[in-house]
Amino acid sequence: GNDIHRSTKTVAPTTAYGIYNYYGIGGKVEGNKIHDMAAPGVTSTSTFYGMYNYPYNNTTATPMLVANNLIYNMGNYTGTQYLMYNNGPGMKIYHNTIDHSVVTTGTGTIYGMYNITQMTSGDIKNNNITITGGTTGAKYGIYQSTATVTGINYQKNNVYLNSTQTGTQVPYYYGSAYAPLAAFQAAHPAME
């Protein structure tokens, strides 16, 4: 894996990406560390994507594997943050750790894992998502943009939100907000 950071840079770029994976088929994104996108104290109000995965041409026969990645120390961005953004069919997302414990200024929304409508099949299992810092904006652990998507299997993910900052905190969003895990399981009994 790669160690992706900009910890000595004195400028935070606008609309930045740690990893940008677009239109691949059957790729693997494994064992990467994404952290410190600028030197301490350097901030940007722009949008940030820790990992952007859009394997639009994937199928369940040619899945994309996203596994054992670590995303942390994301205190440089105060705009909207997608720590892991997934969009496309046939994804296997396993054993990733996403941590946002740095307290920042600003009101941008923070998404631990953001899954959008074209993600029509795949497994999301055994991931650890923690948000204890961040901005004063809304914070989401796992966010699925719509509940009408079928074929996605969420299992055994650990989602912990307990930010010291103000703003809505939602561990699970699957077309609508579910605060405790029990509420998500009651609405979607085959998951988690």
C-alpha cells in the first residue's frame, strides 16, 4: 500500500482527493494510509475526498476490492468531507478504518462512508468508522443516499459517532436517518 499525505505542504488544494479511482474494472485498492493533507494549521473550506471509488464498469463478476485502508488525521478541510466515497456496482469493501478525531472549524458535512445510487451490488463488511471530532456540520457514519438500492450487503461494521462538536450525528443513513444500530436493524433486518 501507499502512504499518501501532504504533511509538509503549506497550502491545502481545492477539491482534493487522497485516492481517485475512476472507471476501473476489477481493481484493488488495498493497504493504503491517507492522512494529513497539509501541514498542521493549514486549512481549506473546499470539498475533500479521502478515497473516491467510482468503478462504473464493474460487474459482480469483476468486483473492485477496497480493503485494509486507513484514513485518518483529516483536520485540514472544513468544507464537505467524503472520507470514503463509493459509487458503482460490484464493490467489496472490507476491513477499512476511517477515523475523524480532529476537531476543526467550519460547518461542512462529514461522511465517514458515502455510498451513492449507482452502487447497486456489493458487500460492505467489517469496517471501522469513528467520528469524534470534525466540524460543527452534520456527521454521518455510513450514508446510503437511497433505500431503494438493492443488492448491497452491510454486515458487521463498527460505527461510532460521539463528536465533541455541535451538529447532527447519524451513525446510519439508508434513505433516512437511523440513530441507534437497533433502529437500522429493525428497518433492514437482513443487514448488520
